[in-house]
Amino acid sequence: MNTAGHPEAKTRRGLELTPFRGLRYDPERVGSLAAVTSPPYDVVVRPDGLRHLQSADPHNIVRLILPQADTPAESNKQAAETLHHWLAEGVLIPDPEPGLYVYEQRDGDGMLQRGIIGALRLSEPAEGVVLPHEEVMPPVVADRAALMRATSANLEPLLLTYHGNGAAADVVEHTVERTPLLATTTEDGFRHLLWSVTDPEDVARVQTDLARHQALIADGHHRWATCLRLRTEHPSPSPWDYGLVLLVDTARYPLRVRAIHRLLHGLPVADALSALDGLFRVRHLATPLPDALAALAEAAGAGNAFLLAGDGAFHLVDRPDPGLLARTVPADRPAAWRSLDATVLHATLLDHVWRIPEDSPAHIAYIHDTAATVAKAERDGGTAVLMHPVHEDVVRDLARQGVTMPRKSTSFGPKPASGLVLRMLDR
């Protein structure tokens, strides 16, 4: 996936956000806009969740981002045919002119997030413009690349953050005073609104401001890596030099940072705990989930800590043996990286203690929802490993040093809903 020789990788730039002609659902052709949206593809991890989305509306975007057929090749062909069929039917229609899009999400608990959706020029990590903070899994990149080749489309935006508090954020603020292109409330309680920004002066203000900034990939590392891979397959300049992103200014709208939990298939909790004897302190908690999570947060403030579940109880695991860490955690990384819970989980627990391959779906699943992780572990007889979230400042600082965190270390949110606006690459 080395793209250093690509012409666009030669010159260092700031963020270059470009208007595009968005592709959106015709509200007259679908039951409701909420019924055709979906969480990002990597959040829809449960078969029941996939079936629920498929049954919500025959045109739900999940039929494009997670097509289901007998083989991967057939699935991707199916997604391409479905996309072209919806275009021909007028289910999806292009906006009349190119623009940027202001996107707002809010919930009943006071969470408000606003950002700008556009086509962002791709850049290598070494350029210091878009900073990744997590490693990617090559099979996932290959899977996403095959789907993107088949559909020639950016089907959902990545989530990127920057710290600006400047003219781009001002454009967002005055745009939301207008009537939106669409407004819908999804079943998770979030209200979604979208506006177009087509005025040349507003677009220029956004572009000039963003050119001074760098961004952190909050969600979408595999899709960004996919875009970089596919850029090398198309002579520049081309639409493949850009990727669809949502840029959120966290100086105005801080994101929530949550943990991504692990579900270890085939490892009963009793066996997981037995292997920790003498290596970690283990305390059994006879408390409900909220209290157990509070205990995890307190323990995480003093060092590495994890919460195991799956046998009807919770087990707080902390105070790893220093000698064990010295033997298992690589010493050639910054101290902040070596002390991450995700580092200790993968380098020490998974690799050394439990000997579970982290890149095998047959052995480990990554789940965002805490209660769902516990419930599935109890149902399947596996072990849920509940994590405490990492602070955004730690993530950004490591990214600026060029240090990637272990896979699936963080979950920034709220994530943009898929299906509100798409970007075609062949028209």
C-alpha cells in the first residue's frame, strides 16, 4: 500500500476540501429517510442488526455498504448492480450543482455535533496533513477496496477532526440558520440535518481556513487506507485523488471518545481468569454493569485495567506484573504508547497470556456497544473484555509523533449516518 511515488505525495499541503455533486435519496421514492440510513459498515457487526436494517426499507444503504451474497465477488457485483438500479429508478438522484455539505447531529442528552462534508485530497501520513492513529488490517482494506472498485463510489464519509475555531466553523454556524436539505430522526434518537454550501465566497472561506490545518482520523482508518490504495490505480488527476469525509472542528464541537470492546470467541471466562493467576490482580464484582464500569474507570486512573464478563458476573483485572510487561510490551515506542490499555491487551494478554490471534474473526470480535458485548459473551460462552476509553489528547499527541495505536483502540462519535449523501467517482 505504498503510494509514496504518486505525484500528489510529492508536495506538502494543508487540508484541501473540494465541493462535489452529492448523490442523495429522493424522499418521494423511499418510505422515510431514517429507514434508508445505517451506522457505518464496521458498526453493523451483528447479523440481527444487518437483518433489521435490510427489513427497514428495501433501499436501505446497508445493501450497498454490506452486500450479502455467496462470495465476496458476488457481493460486490450485487452492490454495484443495486447502486446502478437505484440510479436508473431515481431512488438516488444527484444534486443540481456541486457543493460542500454542513451536517448536524444532536440527541436528547444535549450532544451536538456539526461539521462539513466534502471531497478531501488524499495525503500520505508522512505529509502530516491527515494523521492516522490506528493500524489497519490488510484483509479489511482489501475487502473495502474491492467494493469501492465495483461501485466506483464513496458510499459513506470518514470522520475526521481538526482544531480550528476559525472561518470554516463560522460558515457552519451561519449555514445552519437556513432551511436544511433534509431532516430526519433515526431510531437511536439522533436528529440528522443536512445543508448545502454552494456560495463561492462561503466555499472559499472554508477552503482557505482548512488549508492551515491538519486533521486526525477519528473513524474510518480502513476506508482511508482503501482510498490511498485505489488512488495508485488511477492516473492523476482524477476523482480518485479525493475521499469523502466529514470534518468536525473539535474546538467548537468536542467529540465523545469511547472504548471499543473485545469479544473472545471460544475462551470461557473461567479459563481466561485462570491464565491470569499471578500475573494480574483479579477482583470479582457482584454489581450491575454501570457500577462495574465505574470501578473500571477508577482502576484505569491508576494504571492498566480491564473488565472481564461473560459468566454472569464482572471481574476487574488490574495491576499487571511489571516483569510481565517488561517481557511482552515493545520497548522501542513512546511511554504513552507502552502504557495504553490496548497495548497491554494485545501485546501481553492476547499474544502472550491467552495466545489469541488478534486478526482472526474466528477468535475475536470488536464491538462498540458495552451491553451487547456482555450479552453476546454470556450467550456464546466467550469472554467479553471491556475497555476504558483513551483521552483524545493522548490519541492526537501519538498521531503527531507518527505512532499508531493498536487496532480498534478508540471509538469517536457520534459517527455520521451512512446514506445521507454519497459521492460517485465515475460521473
